[in-house]
Amino acid sequence: MKFPESAGVNCAKCGVKTAHSSRREHHSDLLFFEFIRVSRANTYWSKNYTCINFPLNGIVFPGSDRKYSVIATCNHKGTLHSGHWFTKLRMKENRWFALDDLQPKHLVTDAPGVRDSTTVLIAMIAEDKMALD
């Protein structure tokens, strides 16, 4: 069978162009996503403060029907050259706490994901593995 030049891949053994298919599956119980919050202006880089919105529950990725929920974020306030890191952690009953070494105790905080300009890393767990009730 002959395939159009743009279709198929060359067999590593015989060199003949063959048909192929590709798919991506997400089966991991935990997923992490990093946001690179920088912009280049001429010869230097600067922090990008653009606000983003993201859901906290029912997140489904292409190629999967498994749902994920955000359980933590790593956040940064400041510039590329200075600033402060803190974490937001989801606890039971969907309460969010800010873990910040500059605070004497952990504080109840708003959930991330709404006009969020500080989130750099998102940790998610498959909802069928979540035990935060």
C-alpha cells in the first residue's frame, strides 16, 4: 500500500513508509504543571504579572476522562531578582491555608485560580484518589 508523502512513518528496520497512529493517555494519580511567568523585553527578562484563572475541580485533559482537582499551589510574589515564595494548600472541607515562613502561623486564605498573578506551580490529584472530605 502506498501512502501520501506526508502520511506514515519510515520503518526503522526496512525503511518502508507505514501507517501509524498516536495517542496520549493520562493515568497518573498526581499531576504537576508549571507556569513560566516571564517576558522578554529586548535584552532582559522580567516577571510577567498577567492574571490567570483556572478551575479547582473536575479538570479533564484531552485523551482522558479522568477528573483532577487542585490540591496545592506554589506561589511567588516579587520580581525575578527578589521576592518571596509561599504555598497554598487545600485541606479538609475545601479550606485553603497559606503556608508562609514569614507568618507566625498558617492562615486561612482564598482558594487560588481567580485573577491569580502569583501561582507558579499547580499540584493536582485524581478525584478518585482524593480524600479531603
